[in-house]
Amino acid sequence: MEKLRLFITRERIAAKVSELGRRISEDFPGEPVILIGVLKGASIFLADLARQITVDATFDFISVSSYGNLMQHSGEVRLIKDVDQSLEDRNIILVEDIVDTGLTVNYLTNLLSARHPRRLKIATLLDKSCRRMVTVSIDYVGFAIPDQFVVGYGMDVAEHYRNLSDIFVLEPSFTAM
């Protein structure tokens, strides 16, 4: 049985997403950007972020598998769905829900860089740097968080809790035998 503990409220999330949208807009004045959301977790963050960006912004999605139904990174990243458009000479912002080990972002950065974008930036709502296995450079960070398993606002465990508007820490609850 699992227990949820409120971690980041929807109001704090909205304020941070607004700030990130303003920063992205300032960094790309008069230039269009393509937001590439990493499915499924980043979809809600991407939608909210896109509405806060004042420059021309479109989006696409990419899907990888690194967790499956596990709560731990498998150490292997596989491409499930690629983007649908050319990225050559375009401004790309890879949008992640959470960066922890860095393996997924590293894999995607290498994949997308090979497509010769004009600029490639990384945006993540949550940064769990204490779990890094590879060094990655993140341009836009919402919240730095400790090593806790979080759900809500698009993030899940075994496809549960994605629809929650706030972010919660998932705490296992144990019953006495």
C-alpha cells in the first residue's frame, strides 16, 4: 500500500512554470521554438509551459523507455517514438518532467544534436541531481528536489497518479506483521 504526501502545490508549480516561460521567451526574442516533450510524464508540464511562452512555439513529442513499471531506472534507454518533423536549423527545447540519473536526457541530447538544430536547450520541472550517473547541462530548472519518488502533474508509478494537479512524494506504508 502506498501513501501520498503533498510536496509541491499547484500554485507553486504554476508560478515556476510562468517564470520558466518568461525566461525562454527572453532567450529566444522573435525566434520560433519547438518544444519536444518526453512522453508521457512531461505532457502536462509542456502544455502549461507552452501557454507561458510569448514567442512562436510549437511542439512535438518523443517517447523513450527507461523505467517500465519500475520505480528505479533500468540503466537502459530505448527510443519508442521519434519526433515527426525535421529539427535541422530549428530552436529546440527538450521538455522533461524530471531529470535524475541523467541517462535519458543524455541519450536524447545526443539523438537530437545529431539532427543539427540551431540551438538545443533542456527544460525540466524537477531536478534530482543527487542521483546523477552522467553529467548533463540543464538550461531551465523548475525545482531542485531530494532523492524522493514523486508522482502527480504528469508523473506516475505504473501509470497511476499522473492526473494529480499537485506533486506528491510516494511513501510506501508498511503494516506490522
